Amino acid sequence: MLKNYLKIAWRNLIRNKSFSLLNIVGLSTGLAVTALIVIWINFETGIDQFHTNKNRIYEVYNQIPVEGEIWTWNSTPKIMAPTIKKDYPEVESVSRYNYDDTFLFSVGDKRMKSTGTIVDPDFLNIFSFPLLEGNIETVLEGVNSVVVTETFAKKLFGDEPAMGKIVKVNNADTFKVTGILKDLPNNTGFNFEFLMPWAYANQLGWNDKHWGNNSIATYVLLKEGANYTAFSEKIKNLRERYDKGSPDMVTYLYPWSRYWLYSEFENGKEVGGRIVLIRMFGIIAVIILLLACINFMNLSTARSEKRAKEVGVRKVVGARKGSLIAQFLGESILISFIAAALALVLLLLVLPAFSELVEKPLSLDMANEWFWITGLIVVLFTGILAGSYPALYLSGFKPSAVLKGTFKKINAPVTPRKVLVVLQFSVAIILITASIIVTQQLQKVEDRQSGYSKANLIYSTIEGDLGKNYTLIKDELLASGVAESVSKTGGPITQGWSNSWGFNWAGKNEDNRTTIQRFNADDAIAKTTGMEIIAGRDFDLSKYPTDSTAAILNESAVKLMNFEEPIGQIIKDMGIEWRVVGVVKDFILDSPFQKIDPMVIEGAMYGHNFIHIKFDNTRPTSESLAATEAVFKKYNPEYPFNFEFVDQVYAKKFNSEKQTGQLVNLFTLLTIFISCLGLFGLASYMAENRIKEIGIRKVLGASVRNITTLLSKDFLKLVLISIVLAVPISWYFMSKWLEDFAYRITISWWIFAIAGILALTIALLTVSYQAIKAAIVNPVKSLRTE
């Protein structure tokens, strides 16, 4: 019986090549797109889920009430980790993590920079990064031990054994390689090539016991059986006991296994993060697969008239409804398997490009038996789902009605096929609208004025001898005409590295905890970066030696502090009185999608980490870079010249939203493609059912244009219904999406108008082929069977 069903199914596929091709293309596209999204979702949800102790690992978070809201953040003081280990017996291990930093490693004449971090010895007991060589209990003991990944070890020592070898770090300190780590897997949020012991931070003077300095991450491993809820209650008052300046600050532990997907908090509550994007594209994957199945249904039922007599004859000779359903389901499952094979080929072809688009190392694990088991289940489910309606529809024909030709309901106002097409185009219009709004939002933010000049501006990290030779470097760059201006800063102009609500000024309300960005710089910061001075002046230590404790405010800070005359005002921060000498126009330090925070630019009292250089715009950039590199190598020969163009770094702030926009555009096009196949199926069905009506109309004098309009208007009505349904849905969801941005567009009526016109145009072009094809048929051929 099964063999007979398969033989009949194969013959039907061969007999109706065009129909079969449309079905297979639609299903294979849906399966391939769904598989791509599932692979990406599987990668994202698997980030850092491989750690053996993942259900006992927590990161320390803080909460504090500010102006009626609860703020949440995960940076902590350095003293917190040893305090937690000392005070709470439920804790098995604890480790500080100094975020990623770059160090220069030297072995003989070989020098290379690498990214790594400084951690406590328990770090490797908390996280499952396996050691290939070394003792996990001792590799991070002492001051001058270093653990390196196997790839970094090969970079340093080639094929020679790395264990026990000596390396010099930052041209100053020697370290012994005490452990070799297996290279970090792709599915981790960590990014380091080496680990150094926390004792080295003490030696560098980086450690402190100041509870107000929230600057590192703290990870905690609770003991087996420890009650997380009870422990959370115990630890929440940790700050109250030790940090007298923040009596209402709450300390709590956040499950590490959730950090990657749930990183956003609102008023102290977890509100999402990457999981929102994952859910959105997960829904899109399901919708695309459903649309592909709907196409199969429409295309199958569009051929109903040709299969109806077959069904009638089979029933007359004794075929049961169940056997007919089994036959038609067998045909759909066969098509599903063929489509799956084509989808696998498509998947292998496009996966590298898709991986590049989402910037993730995605792969297809075809050696995994679960890949094939899951694939088989999905293919069977898709085949049954896609073939269910056609099977029930075709097997339900009554032999008497079929053989008399009276089984069809021509021009029925509501049919399942019409409902499915409306559903398809509603989804397409929603995605078209989303695509337009995402593009408009991105364009609006890209056009937003940054508040400073990014052109011909670079920055370089101060390392090695750059700090002590800074004045010589600056003078030489200015004297040679390479640079228009040079300035040192605490952080890059593209990132906020420090903020606080602890600033004080005359007239400040004691309850005011507005966060103020802290930026520090030396001479000519406004000139170098192109900030617009709207009151007062720039820093100038040569003319005003007291500018080391001077301050420049941005407009938002002046507004917050309610200064009518800001010049000369005193701002207190970290025990120092900063005298305001200037005011600059607001500029974007962090996200261009958010509002600009108040900012205090503090003078040269503290150390600096970066050099910003404004090149002379009359010289070629390549020439300026070469001259600057020569100057840097002259005064800092042991270090390579590394730099960043500010305009390029600023452009990267849009990468995430651009990626989202590209994905939405891609899936919108695929949805339109699949929807057009469905509309093509319905058009074919309608034209086939009205072929004799068309013949009669032509005999009575109807033109090709009249008939094309007659057939097309029914489909355009369906698209208009789709527009009516899609507009409020898309408006609601895109309004919710825009709420995440303080700087955003207003959704205008013309966006929906464009989406609707595009949908109508696409539908008309799709239907026109079938309509014109039916309209030009010779009426003699249409009517000769009567």
C-alpha cells in the first residue's frame, strides 16, 4: 500500500512539474530560513551554558532608589569580593574580574599585544575553562604567574613547550607561564588570551578598598545546597554595613546563566535584553514556516478540479476517506522530504554569509544524531501540516457532485484560501512597516549631530614610555604640522568610562542623585575634539596653571545645576574643588540613541589613558598616520603604534541596530516571496475555476483589459483587507520597540501608506501574470468541452 501511494505521489509530481516546483521552492525556502534562525537562536541561548557549575554561579549586582526609580548595575568595588568570602559561609568561591585589558608581551625579539584580564585564583574553579597544562589550584598563585590560551602560547613560543617559560609584560615585569588553557569556545561572552593573578593588581597599585569605586565585576559560586533566596536576603544589607555613604543601596546576586539573554532592567525589575530579539525572530521563523505551509495548501487546492474527478472515481470504486487522506498526506510528505533536501543545500550555501551578517561563528553540526532526528521530525510535521488541509479538502468531495461538476463554489465571498492569503499579506505588510520604521529610526540617529568633529581625529592608548614623553611627542606633532591639536584624556571621546551622583555644587538638593558623566582631559580638549564652546574658554595650562583643577560643563550639567552664570562656579568631586572655566554644547559620549547626560570635564589633576590627535585636514591621512607612527616609535620604541579613527568607532555604535534592520529586511523579502507564491496559487485557482466564464465574456465582447481587471480586483480586495488588519498591529509593536530609544522618530501615516502601496503593487504584479494568461486564452478552447 505504501509503495503504491509513493508511486502515485511521484507520478503526480512528474505530471505537474510547474505545480510541484512551486511547492518545493516554497517549502524549501521556508525550511531553510527557519533552520537559519533556529541555528542562530541555539547559538545565542547557548552562550556560557557549558559551565559545570552554571546553576550556582552568580554575579554581584547593586540597586539603589533614585528619583522614584530603582537603578540596577553590575560593577562593584574591589573590596567586595574578599568581604563576601569572609562574611558568608554559604560562598564556596569568589573572584574579581578586572574587565578586559591589553598588555604587551615580549619574548626575546618578539613583541605582541594581547587582550586578557586580572582575576582571583578561584576564577578557574568557578568557570569551566579547562587547563591543558598546570594545576588549577596553583596556576594563579603569587604575583608573577600567567595563564595563557593554547593559541596565544603558540604565538609566543611557536612549537616549543610554553610551560615554565618567562615572558616580559609591558616592558616592565617578568612572568612565568604556569598554565595553558584550552582555547575559549565560540559560545562564551568572555574574551581573553591570558589571565593574571589579582596580586599583580596590588603590585600595580590598581587595587583599593574604596566602597564607592564601582569598577570591576564580582563573581560568586555558592556551595551545593545553599538556598539562593535566603542568601539574597542576607547579602542585601552588605553595603549598609560597610559603605556608610550609601545606606539605601542593596546588594544582590544575579544568576549567571541569565546574564547573556536578560541584561536589561527597568525600575529594579528584569525586563529583557537579547531575549527580546531572540523571541522576535523565533516568532518570525514560525511564521515563515507557516506561510510556506499555507502556500502548499493554496497551491494544492488550486489544482483541486484536476484531482476532483480522480477522487470521485476512487470513491465510486470503493476507496475510503481514510485511504484518500493517507494518499494525499503521503504526497505532501514526499514533497516535504524533497524540499528538505533542497533546503539543506541552500542552508549550506548561505550559512557562511548569514554568519557574517549576524557576526556569530554559526555552524551546522551534521555529525550530531540529534540534528537528523530533529530534522526528520520537522520534515514530517511540515509535510503533515502542509498537506492536512488539501487532504481533508480533496478527500471530502462527494462523488455525485464531482462527477456532475457541481462541487465548486465559484466566487464564494469567504474561503479558507482567501483567509490564508489575507494572513500571509498581513504578515508581509507588518514586516514591510517594521523595515521602514527601523530604517527611519537608524537614519534619524545617524543624522543626529554628535556635538564634536570626528573627521581626522584619532586616539591612541597611553602605554610604555608615551606618558613620560607626552610633551615631546605633542610638541613634535604640532611643530611638524602633522597635527592641529593634541590632548590627553582619561577615556576615549566615544565612551563614558566614569560617572557618579556624588558631585556637589551650591544649591544642590541633598536628595538629588542624578548621574553625571565624569570626563577628564588636559590642554585644548575642546579644540582637539571640535567641541563647541558656548561660554568661557578651553583648558590652557600654559597660560592658566590652575587649570589642572578647572572644569568644563556641558549644557545639560548647567541646566541640572541651575547655574545662571556657570563660569567661576565650584563643583566638588572626590574631595577636590573644580572651578568652572567653560561650557560646551552637549555632545554624544555614549549611545546616540539615548539622551545626553550631564557632564563635568575635569582638568589634568588625574592621570590620563589616551592621546587624542587632530590631524591637519590639508594633508593626506595616510601621510599623517605614517608621520605620527614615526614619532611614536621614536619615543616609545618597544610598543607598536595602535590607534582608532574616532569616526569609525562612532559608526560602530549603530552596528546592533543595523544588524537588526538587515535581518528584518531579509526576512521581509523572504516573506513577500513566499506570500507571492501563495497569491499565485490562489490566482491560478480562481482563473481555472472561471475559465468558461472568461470564455463567454470574451465571446460577448469583453477585452483582455476588462477580464484582467475583473480577475485582479478580487485579489486587491484581499490585500486591502490585509492592510486594514496589519496597520494597527504594526503600529502597536513598533511603538513599543521605539520606546527603548530616548531619541526616536514619530511614526507617521505615510509609513503605512508606503507599506500598503508596496503590498498592493507586489500583489498586482503577481496576479497580473495569471490574469493576463487567462484573458488571452482562445474562448473556443475554453468552451469546447461544453
